[in-house]
Amino acid sequence: SSGVATFDSYLYEFELSNDEAVQFCGAVYGPPLELTKACDASIDVLLGQEISIGLLSSTSKVLRDFGGQYTPSHRWTDWFVQLVDSNLISLENELSDFYEGTEDNRDEPRWLEFYLSIQDENPYYSPRLNLPVYCVDLEVNPLDPHERIGSCPRAWINNSSWNVHDENPYQWQEMFDILDGPDVESCPKCDATWLEMTSNAFFNSSDPCHGFFYECVERVERLYQCGRFWDKCRSELNAAVGYWEYPKKQCNVKKCRKAWIEENTFNRTDDLACYDFAE
């Protein structure tokens, strides 16, 4: 109750944790470790190693009789929870402004390059000339009627889409079937299997069917090859791209929306242009 007390160290009603989260962010058992060290240092400066026990008793009585409201949180927690990372906030705002300012300036769909790269690697083979025969179409290549179509052209997908079941424009069957053969027994009509042969089905050149064979296949060979390649272009595009349309339509929403980061709000079967832009 009197005299002088000497302090070797300061004791607290909690144990300091080595956990970084407890020391700095989640200090549920007391102030962070660095703040505690600061408190120790301040007591050393103010009180030194010795203090009057009478003074301590008076101070203790005043604290016990204090009738103020108890604040469950420490002052340092109020300061701590208000700290912000201004650099991170600035970066987030910058990225958000950039994202929401993005426009769809693409003139062509993303899959077009793939489609145009599809090659005709299986041309028709002429039995008479022993040469490959490629597709030729004046409507596709109006500047050069003899230019072969060696890769899938834009003209074959123009004004079309994934859900439009276009009919192959190269219909050769009617031209093929209209011919009557010279021999009602051996070659009464053109035979579709001849189009897959690399040599004449009738080996004897004096056989009337020999010449009729060439007449049939050469009548439709380019049309037949165009039809085969058109099917290949369309089937490979449909297999690689589930939903497409050409030419590319523009979405009526001109800039990216923040909500698209979490979820694409468009249905690709109803609005492919906006669905693709959101993606």
C-alpha cells in the first residue's frame, strides 16, 4: 500500500501470438504486437523502472470508479478498419473504366479466318485426263472464270447462319440422270458410282458404253466437285463453330457492361451478335 515498486517487465492479460493475422489484422486478444511494443516503450519513458505504489493505487481507484460507457473495440481497431489501399482502388477504377469503354470494332467474326483456311484436299479425279479437277464457279470468281476454288470462299456463307439449313447450290443429279445410254442392258443411264472411279468402267474403247461413261462424268465433274467441297466447308464450319452468322452483325449495346464479367446476359440463339460481344 506504500513504498516504491520496481518493474522488470510489463504483463498483459493476453498472450502475444506469432500468427501474423493476429499480430496485425485479426488481433482479437489485444492490440497488435507492434502497438504493444510501442506501449511498453512509452511506459518506460513516462514512468521509468520505479513508480510510487500510492500513485498506482490512486490511479487504480479512479479507473475502477469510472462510470463512462465501455467501448468494446480499441481505438486502434477503428483506425485500422478505415485503412484503404489507394493504389489498388486506383488500379481497379482504371481497369473498370477501360473495360466499360471497350467497343466491338471487329468487322469480321473470329471464326472467319478458320473457315477461309479450309482447303480442298480431295479434288475430283478425271478418268480421261488422269488429272485432279477442282471446283470452278463464275459467281464466286467473276474476274476469272477459270480460277479454281481451292479454299472455302466467303460467297458460300454470305447471308447465312448456323440455323439456316441452306441447300447445296451445286445440284448435279438432274443433269446426270437426264442422259440415256446407248445400251439398255449395260449402260441404260448414267451411274453415280462412275463419279468415284479413276478409270473408265468399260475397258473396251469400241464399246458404246465406253464413250457414254465419259459423257456422263465429264458433263458434271466440276459441278460434282463444287458440291462435294461446299459440303465439306459447311460441315467443318458447323463442327468447329456451334453458332455463326455472316456477315457479322453488330450488337445494339456499344460498350462492355460490368455485369458481363460475372455472367453473359445474352442468349446466343436469340442475339448472337451481343452474345459474342459479351464473350
